[in-house]
Amino acid sequence: MNVERFDLAAIAAQPWKNGAGLTREIARGGPHGTDFDWRISLAEVERDAPFSAFPGIDRCIVLLRGAGMKLRSADGSIDHRLTDPLVPFHFSGDIPLDATLAGGASSDFNVMTRRSHLRSEVSCHREASTLPGALITLLLCAEGGWIVETDDGPQRLEPLQALLWREPLASVKAWPTVAATPSSILLVRLCHDQNP
């Protein structure tokens, strides 16, 4: 089974139209052009800015670096402080949000899925374990170092390096390289909307 490897620092950054940040797209799937069924990216938010609405899309955002931000909709239906690192926050992309930085620039990890096609499950792991796979599976090293078992043998991940399987995967084994060092890895599982 083929696995793709990414070094997020090597992915070209695309500036936002409003000049408030940058996006590094890791991967996407679905129709060509501007449409997608799923999209995974890294955003660097440099100043307060609106978050565009994505009708029909469910989103998950995870703070990776920095003090984070407050996300609020005009009607108050969403009012969330994204200030705890590596804690996934799921919300509807239908609603435009205003992002207010908590204290300087921050970096966040983003997963988008088209509602009724796919759903995402995002979790953070800090110990060696066998992690459940899915229709599409991604592992992102957030801190420390990790070894991930693949069909091509063990692969080492450093911070902001990732592995992606675009084919169904039952499970994958991952373990920190140094047990005494704080180590975290993000697991993204994309599943059919009605199935685990």
C-alpha cells in the first residue's frame, strides 16, 4: 500500500487574499479545480481576520503553535477559544467566523470534509499504540520524534512531517523515538459519512 510523505515546511505557502495569513495545502481529494471532498492544510494566521464560509463543509481546526485565537460568528452561535494546543475543534464551515489572535501569530492544522460524503475524526496521541486506520488516514508529528510502521518499513517523523494513505487502512503502529521527551502525533481518519 502506497504511503505519501510530506514535510510541511517544504510545501509552498499561498498568501490569503486579505493578507492576514498563509496556507500550506498538504493534500486534497475529490473533483478537480476549486472543489473538493476533503482537504488537509496548515494555516499561519498573522493578524486578526475573517474566516471564509465553506457551505456544505465540516471543519476541524487544531492549534499547533502560538497563543491561538478566538473564533466567533456574528450571531454568537460559535464562540470558541482555540488556545489549548493539540485539542481538535469541530465546527460547521457554513458559518463565516471572525478570528481574533490571543497574542501574536499562530499556526493551526485544518481538516475539511464535504458533508454527506465524508466525516473526519481527529485525535492526538502521546504514547506508543496501534492506531485505527480509515478510508483515508494521515499522521502528523506535532512534537518530538515518531516511528511509524509502513509496508515499506519503519518511517521516522520529525515535527511537521506527515504520512498519508489515500487507500483504506485497517491500522498503523506508531511509537515515540524517545520516551522521556514530550511527543505528540495527530491522527486524521476520513470515513464515509455513515460508517466508522
